[in-house]
Amino acid sequence: MVFGKSCSNCDVRDSALCGVLADAALAPLAAQGIHRTLARGESLIRAGDPIRLCANIQRGLMKICHTNPAGQDVIVGLLWPGDFLGTPFAEAGPAPHDVVALTAVSLCVFPQAVVERCMVAHPAMERSLLTRTMAELAQVRGALSRLARATALARVAGFIAETAHRRGGTDAAVQSVELPLSRGEMADLLGLTIETVSRQMTRLKAAGVIGLPGGRRVVIQDPDALAEAAEDAL
């Protein structure tokens, strides 16, 4: 459906790409936006389809994935609330990956051409996208560097810490977070086996770093020790 409320009431107004625009400047873009909801497992984009849309994630979590030659679903990235999806000014070509809802998802969807016109009219938005893209590139490079030397413990601890951060974790002594992935999905993302992920989580629990009350819930009992574990190198 078309937007029916002011963008100023959006849950990710300050963190989304369009947050650099005042409400008056954003109004023409918002008028052409569509609010979409996806159930867990629904695809927004399928690999091979042309990409002609852009979107801001409002609520929920999405995965970027592809199917390898063995027919296995491989997760290569996650999209969190406030993240932007799309490639403005790029030629419409086949999508390299699937983009699938990991949870119930709410998002703002815009035609790519509309976003491009908005960026031309408001260079601050274009600069914001460039800044985000460069920051993401630096983050990916850093992650690849760490992954090359990180132990299994560091990969698991780092994922838990990143989840707490992206879910708006505070500096409180104890934080409780719901992991967005199953242990099998974590294994795919981190390049480990399910058994290894389980062993490392049990190891963190035995050390008093985290608690595992059940399901995907993790209680971070010692944030400093978790951060230290995330830096564990081979």
C-alpha cells in the first residue's frame, strides 16, 4: 500500500538513507513509495531477476543468499532495520543473489528511477549512499581479514556481539538478545559446521561469558569477555 503516515514517524527515520532529508524534501519520494510486508521465507528478490527497485528495511531481518552447485543455501550477508537495498544508477541487470525474509519484515519499496531522481535533486542523499557504501566496503574488507585468522570461537563470539550491537544493545552489564539465525545458518555464514558452532557456544557458556536459556536466546553476561573472545586469532 502507499504510505499513509508521515515519514517522521518511521521507526528507522534517523538511520535510514533518506534520514538526511527534511520531511518537505522527502515528501515527493514518500508519495511514490510502497509499504510492503513479507512473511518469514518470502523473497523480495530472486537471483537472476532484473533489479529495478530500492528499499529501506524498517523492521525485521533479511538474508542475502545464493544456492551453491550442491544445492545448499549459502548466506553471504544480512540486512537489518535501517539498511538500504538497491543499486541506484546501475544498469538493470540480473540479481546475483536472493534476498529473503528471515523474520516477518516491513520495508519501504521505491522504483529505482524515483530514487535516482531524488538523489539528483538532493546530493546529500547521494553522498550518504556513497558514505554508507564505502563504510560497508571497509567493513567487508576488515571482516575478510579477521576471518582469515579468526578462530571458530572468535567467529561465533563476533556474530553474537554484532547481533547485540545491531539489535540496539546497551552497555548494561547483562544483555539478552535473540539470535536471528539458527545454528545451521550461523555455520553457513561463518564458514563452520553446526557442531563447531554448538561447541563454541557451549564453551562461551562454560566460561560464564553467555547464558543459553533456550531457543535462540542468548544472555550476554560479560560483554568485555565476549569482545575479547571475538578477537581470538589463530
